[in-house]
Amino acid sequence: MAKELFVGIDIGGTTVKPGIFTREGEKLGNLSVPTPPLVDGRGYDAVTRGIDELVASVEAAGDEVLGIGLAVPCPIPADGDVKVVANMRLNLFGLQKALAEHFPKAVVRAVNDANAAAMGELWRGGAQGLSSCVLLTLGTGVGGGVVIDGRVAAGANGAAGEIGHICVNPSEPLECGCGRHGCLEQYVSAKGMVRVYREECAKRGQEPVELSGDTDTLSLFGAYQKGDEAAKAAVSLMCDRLGLALSIISGVVDPERYVLGGGVAGALPLFHDELEERFRHYVLSCSADTPIVAAQLGNNAGMFGAAYVGLLASEE
């Protein structure tokens, strides 16, 4: 009996991570290889060879691959014509064409990497069994993915899910990396939290704890646990700004669940209650009980989600 297989490919600036899955979402195998320039046959062949290796490892044939999803680190507009790709060389149309030719039974579909991660958490992670969720990745920056009725909301310009750039403080004098002021990312990313912590230390005339760098929230949360007042102020501001942003999102898409991933979210048990309180303070009362939970798939979320996007595309 022929297998039904689905491939999710998480394409990053340094690595390409393909994984092979069953229809039920069981991961049968995965690889991680350095990202080649994905602009010509040589680069495309490196990806197809990796998938061939995975297919062979489960004793299957290429025509048993029915869907392939590509999670890519850039906005994907409705027409699929990617205009901005950072930190890598990628011809998305060319790669999709090469995959479709190599796996003729497969439907190939591309999705933004943050949206893919949200789909992964919906399929097999923190929002499993639901039809809608919003994922926020709180790391060096802030990413996001929005799923409504089981489908990614990409937006006309591919910008749906740019949650890190919701404005939560119009009077902020510092400029965000996007060129605007008062973006969520300036307060809840690892970099933003460390900046606020240092500012709070300066206000109090205290020395900050030893930090390994500008994104060292591990040390910041350690200080928070020990009662450091500046750290407590930084975490409280983060909770307030994030609670406000989530309330805004609820007023637009009203998801069934918020899923938090990334390094900052690893400390969610420490600040969950305060975040929940601030969210309930700002949100419309009918959405106040929306759960806020931790992501479960870690760095594999994009791979899972890309495979799920490929699976759904094969059913259209």
C-alpha cells in the first residue's frame, strides 16, 4: 500500500531543515544542512537530494510525497512574488518549480516562517486540536503568526503576523529597527528587555547584574527571581506592553489561544500571572479568558508547520 508523505522544509539563513511526516503529523525523519545559494540548479538539487534521502530512509518512493511546504524568512504577498529576502540568496519561484518537477505528485506551497511555526503549533503543539491561534516568538526580536479557521492569515502584502511592530507606545523617543517608534519589539524582545533593565538600573543608581550581552534575559530573569527591583520593573513593563498588544489582537482576530515561543517565553512560568492580569485589564471582557500558553515544538515548529501547509495544499 502506497504511503502518503508530506515534507516540511524550514529554510533559514544558515541551515535548511527538511523533515518528512505522515498525514497524522508523525515526524519520520529530518535533516539539517548548510543553506546553499538557492538561486540555480545546483542549490535546488541540494534540497531535492536531501528530500530523496529522507524518502529513502522510510523505504518510500518520490511519488508518495503528496505535499511540500517551504517555510521562508520573508513576507510572502498574496501573488507569491517575494520582494524582500534578508540574509540569504533565494529564488522562491525557481525552487518551487524544481521541487514540483522532481516530485510530480506533490503540491508545493510556500509560507512565511513565523506563520509556518504557528501552523506547526496548531497541528502538533501548544494549540493542537484548535482552529485558531496566534503565535508570538519572543527572541532577539519579536515574530508572529496568525491562524484563523485552520489557515494562515498572510495578508495582501505578506505582513500579517508582524506583531512585533504593533505600536504600543506612540510617545517612545527611541526609534525601532523598522524606523518607527514604540513598537512592541522595543519592550518585549530579549534586546528590548535588557535595554529597559539597564535604564531602570540607571534610574535607581544601581549596577546591573553581570550580563553576557545585549540579549541576556537569562541573567535578567535570574535577577528578577532574586528580587532585583530594576529587573522587576523591566518584566512588569514587558507584561504591560505585551498584554496591551494581545488585547489589540483579540479585538481583531479573537483567537482561541495565544502561544508564546522563543527565549524570553522560556521564562513564562515566572511572569504568566502578571501577563494574564495585564491582558485582562486591557482586553474586551468577552475575550478575557483566552489562554496564554507556552509553545511546545521549539525550533522544529517551522518544519512541522511547513509540512502541514503542504498537506492542506494537497487537499485543495
